[in-house]
Amino acid sequence: MEEYVGELWHKLVTRVADKQHAEAAVSLDEMSKTAAIFFRALGGDAGLNLSAAPSTRHGARRGWRDRLATTGERIELCWRDGETLRLPEKIDIFTERSLNRDLYLWLVALLAANVDDSLPWIVRNQKATQVTLERFPGLVARYRRLINALLPLRPLPTSLPAAEAAQEAVIRQALIQPGSIHVLPPSKKQFQPVVLWTHPSPPMSANNKVSTSDGEPEREQSEDKNGVKSRKKHAAERTDMPDGKDGFLMMFRAESLFSWTEYINVNRPQDEEDDVESAALAAEDMDTMTIARDGETSVAKLRFDLDLPPAGEDDAPLGEGIPLPEWDYKKQIMQPDYCRLQELVSQQAEPCELPAQLRRTARRLRSQFQALAPTRTWLKRQQDGEEIDLDAWVLQEADLLSGKHSDSRGMYRAQVNQQRDLACLLLADLSLSTDAYASDHARVIDVIRDSLYLFSEALSATGDRFAMYGFSSLKRGNVRFNRLKSFDDRYDGLARGRIQAIKPGYYTRMGAAIRQASALLAAQPQRQRLLLLLTDGKPNDLDRYEGRYGIEDTRMALHEARQLGLRPFCVTIDREANEYLPHLFGAGGFAVIRKPEDLPKELPLLYAQMTR
Amino acid sequence: MENLPFYQSHGSEIELFERAWRNNLPLLIKGPTGCGKTRFVAHMAAKLCLPLHTVACHDDLTAVDLVGRHLIVDGQTVWSDGPLTRAVREGGICYLDEVVEARKDTTVVLHPLADDRRILPIDRTGEILAAPPSFMLVVSYNPGYQNFLKGMKPSTRQRFISLAFDFPSATQEVAILIGETGIDEMLAKRLVSIANAFRALKDHDLEEVASTRLLVYAAMLIKDGCEPTLACRAALVETLTDDPETAVALREVIDATFGL
């Protein structure tokens, strides 16, 4: 009964206090693509991801209704750091939908403005407003509309105690006349958050304010130098903003320990474990799990490493391992010999036939692709062509002489020339994420396996030279590069056996794998060389190879591939790929397959389109 | 000279062209679509008072199409010159537009013409044509097209001196828009600012970016009385993308410049 009444009361007061307008709400989901392109068009950094901002406590005075209902104490504001552009998940401040939408675009424009981050918050925002309005005069009217709608929602200075009233007056002034205010007067109570501006103190930088100016915290450094203590602090700090999408850190209290097994998303810790020995040491234990508990903050951090299988069961290494460089975008340097890539070949693979369920499709593909095989033929009796078709002419002349009626047929010969001078290397992502189910009855890895089969069938019909490799990684010391079929191998039972033997494992250090694949492909004599990447997600690895670092390294590796005269193309089943693939492959450089189960059929067709 | 096509110079390209012509050097012009390559050649041909033979290369264009062929006329075979042969006979500029689009074997016929021999052997008739001093070979191509099966052979490329064109700077582009269409400066500036915003999306959201030519189109529409946002949508947004969501974002950029 008590509970029931409580619930009713909660409903009642939150409804009274709720200032939001659900029917006019605009969500980030519907805006994300527009917002991202708008951001880039206005000069924003193309490498940033778009993501929802977690709500933060603003600590400002709330109305009695809000206090009664304990609502309105948190707010979603926007900000930008080194990797992400954070926007509110939804905006429902105004009664009109168009105003809420305009606010999104306004925030994006504001974040795209290049303003000195070290300026005080209030000056910075005014400056950004000025810069934006000057560059895009069309936004002036929109800004005025937003101000006119916003000001009535803010507390009146007259209704506030003196110090807060002074602050509020200054903020109002700054909104109405950007550039007119230079300092924000102090007040004990926080001012009402300004939704038209960026976050005054984004959560990520809150703890690092002393050491760094603003924006991006120097995460790795502080961790390396200060060790455990600062790492914990960091973890505690991260709890403020559990990150829904990326989810690389898993926070939990001790009582929820049992739920970790259900957690599929593999943990990617923040710390740098750079030395190869530690990776080798890790290989000795199976599924190590380290739990660090911090009594003070009651936050613990879970890590578990995936270990390399014992040498006897693992795929046979070929050669010593190849040192490869890696790009560090923060320092803007190429780190030479930073990764070690090991080419492997499966030991368990036994020659096999094409799986029965694929045979029909394979047969059809083969006959389709045979049409692409190089031919060089003369077409006779053309209306137009390089040569005179003497036969046709003689025949026609003879017909004319003998008095027969002759329809004027073409009397030229034309050459149809279909030269195919190309080599293709297919690089398949075999990381652990491919163990997930793509549909009701197939895992991603199964889909990839079928795709590899059909792709090989199609390509062997065209006669194009091709190679297939799979890759995964476990930190920089163990980039695994599985040879399925090299350029010189025949596509035979053994190659099929190797495809059959692929299994998911480890992480996705894309850059190193792409570099190696590029090197192999660049050694081919063909004039057109296609590097086809088949993947299901972003680059990531157990060390710092995730987020922007991984993306930028991959981007650099692709840039190098293009320099070598190769053409990279990505086929992915990651639905969120539109967020980062354009940055890596360019607008026409990738294809997203919405239904993973279509991949085996789509892949050869994509290849045919690309090389026609 | 009153018929000289409008061309806004953005560097030393006019001087280089003249020097190349005087010294019998063939010229390769590369640059994105709509940045003024063809206009430049037309301008120079008019300036130097040379006839201009333009061939728009397409993927079925063969060497025969350039050089010429035998035709059957009244039961006789008659040799018919192709545009390249005609240009060599008459002198003047032969301009092969988008030369990489042509089939790979096609460009090889240019080799003897493009080096110091300056001859065009016609193997079908056995004739060897020597190019007069006024003859100049100019080819252009767009390196931005990711045309996978096409590219220019190094042996062809290395016979040309090369000029790289790019979109003009903002002030020059404003001058071009005013010079081409006579719109006022404020409007020209806004159009150029939109174009530069779109150009930031290259290789990311757009495969091809707004060319100066498209800006001129937009300016023409506006000059004709078309409402600016409408003109920009027609000339820029819908031309550049087929993706509805990208189009929405591009329209926002236009509204941010012209909007109410």
C-alpha cells in the first residue's frame, strides 16, 4: 500500500514538474546523420564520433515542483573532446518541434566553430556564437528565435537572490548580445544551465582540469606515471558517464558479480600494456580475470584477457613474424616496428569439398562470372567499327550485282576488348566479435565462411588473381594473419579446408593487417589491385588500440595502401559503420550489408560491380 | 579578341601554356571536374588565335576514332580523317578531354605526337604526318575519379608537361562568379562559402564536391530571379548527392547561409 501511494505520488509530482514536451521532442537518433554531416561541412574535425551526452548534475536552483519531484537536477549538455562530439540524446525543451531541431543544429554549429579552448567558458561560448553567426548569416534569424523561446524559460533575475540574479543578468546579456560580457560574476549556487552553449565543465575533463586546459584528458600519461591510484581515480571518474555505445569499460558493484558472464561485450581496458613479454606471459594463463576493487569508491574494474592457445594446438606459424609500424595520431608520428605480425596457416585444415548447401549458388555464380573472363573478339557486320568487314561487303556487292535485294547491313568489324588485369586480396576479420549471432541460425563467422567460399568460386571462374587472408590480434605483439589462400596457391580442396577451419578469436588490429595485406598485394604485377576488407566492426585491441587511435591508424594504413596504387574497399555488416567508415574509406569506398545473411551472395556481386 | 571566353587566372598557368605552345611541348591538365580546365583551353585557343579541336573521350573511344578509318562510299573505300589527324593537318590545338576515359590502347597513338618526333603515323594508309609548329596537343583528366580499371600509363604521362588545377581560392571564385554571371558580391561570397563548406565533406560524405561550374549555375538561376535557397538546392544539393539524409544536411548548410 505504502509503495502504491508512493508510486502515485511520484507520478503526480513528476507530471506537474515535468517541463519537457515529449510530443515535440527531437531525438539524436533521427538527427545523427544530418548533425554529423552538418558538423563536418561547417569545418568540424572529420575524425570525431557523434555520441549521446550523458546527463550531468547541474547544481542550480530548482523550482519547488522540481525539488518536490526530485526531477530537473540533471541536464544533458553538449561538448566535444578529442574523440567524440557529444550531443543531448533528445531535446524537448521547447514546445515546437522545429525549435528543438534548430537547437540541435545550433549546438553542432557552435561545436564546429574553432575557438580557443583555454578561454573562460562564458567568453568562449560568446566568441563561438559570434564566429558562427558571422560565417553563417542564415543562422542569425534562427538564433534569435531560439533566444526568444529560451529566455522565458530561464528564471527571472528579479526572482533570485542578489548574487544569482547578477549571474543570470550577465548570462542573459551574453545570449542577447554575444561578445558583450567578459566575466561571469561569482555565486555560491550554480547558475541555471545554458542549453544554447556548451557544457561548462565536461565530465571527462573534470578531474584533469589542473593538469590540462580543457577537453581531452591526457589519459595514458597520467596512468603510466601514477600507476594504480590514478587509474582507480579514473575508473571512478568514468562511472559518471557510463558509455552506452562503446562500452569498453564495465563498471559493477560487487553484488552484480554474477552478471559478468552474460556480458558479451569484451572489455578493453585503458591501460597500455606495451611490452611483448607481458602479452607472452598472459598466454600462459587461461582466461585470466583480474578484479580490482576500490573500497573508497566501491567501483571495481573487470578485465579478462583472451589467451593464445597452446602452441601445439595453434595454427602453424610461417616464418619469424614481421615487424610493422603503427601510426600514433596524437603524436603524429609513425612508430617503426611497433607491431609484430605472424603469418599462420591452419594445421587442422583438411582438403574438403564445397559445402552442399552452397553448391547451387556457387554453380550459378560461376556461370555468371565466366562472362567476366577476359575475351577479345571481333564482332562482324557492325554499323560502325575499326575495320571494314570485307566478307559482308563482298556479299553485299555480290547481292547487288546479281540483282538481289539487299538490306544494308553493317559492313564494319569492331573489336570487343575486355581486358581484365587485376588482382584482389580479400582480408577477413576473424576477431571474437564474429562469434556473435548474425541471424537466428548463423554466427557472423559462418556468414564470413560462406562468403569466402562463394567469393573464391566466383573469382576462380573469372580467372582474376586473388588471395585470401584472415586476421585477428592480441595486442601489438601478436597480430595473427591467417593464410587461407595466397596468390600463388591454387583454389583447391586444401584452400577450402582452410576456409572451413577459420574460427573467431581475439581482437581487431586492422592497421597492421592492412599494412601486411598491402605489401603482399603491391608485389603483384597486375595494374589494378583491389584490397577488399570484410569486417563486422571498428578496429580495436586490448591495449590503447581502440577509439580514435585505432581508427586513425587504420586510416593511415589505408592511405599508405592508396599510395601504393592499391584500391581499398570495405564490406561490412556493422550497422553503425556509417559513423566511421566514411572517414576511413571515403564515401564510395565501402558497402554496408544490412542483413548479414545476404553477405555471401552480395560479396561476389559487389566485386563484379567494382571491377566491371 | 572581343570573343575571348572569360577566364580568371589563378597563377602562372597562362604563361606556362604560352611557353609550352612556343616550344612545341604537349600539355596535360589535371584537376577536379568543373574547375575550369576546358574553359582555360578555350580561352588560350582564342588568345593564341588557334583552331581548337576538342574530343570528349569516352570509354568506347578507340585509336581508330582518333586517327581515322576507311569508309565505304559508292562501292569505294574512302579514307576519312579522325579529329586528331585533322588537327595535325590543319595545325591548332587538339584537346582530348578526360583522356583516361578512353580505352587504354588509345593513348598509345599519342606517343609519337607527344615527344620530339611530333609525327602521326597512320598505319592503315602508310602516311606519316608531321605536325606543323602551330599544332599543340593538350589532354586533361580528373585524378579524383576513382575509376578503378582506368589510369594513365606512366609512359604516356611522361611525355607531357603537367599543370595541376584546383578550385580557385575564395576571393578568386567570387571574382569568377561575378565575371560569369554579374551577380552582386555579397551573394557571390555566400555561394562560395557554401561551396567551401561542401568541399570539406569530400572523401567523407560526398564523392564529388561542388565545382565552380555548379556555383556558376546556381548564380545564373539566382540572377534570373530564382530564390537563393531554391537555386542552391537545385544546382548544388540534388546534383551532389542522391542520399536523402545527406541532402537534408546539405540543405541545412544552405539555410545556415541564406536562411530566415
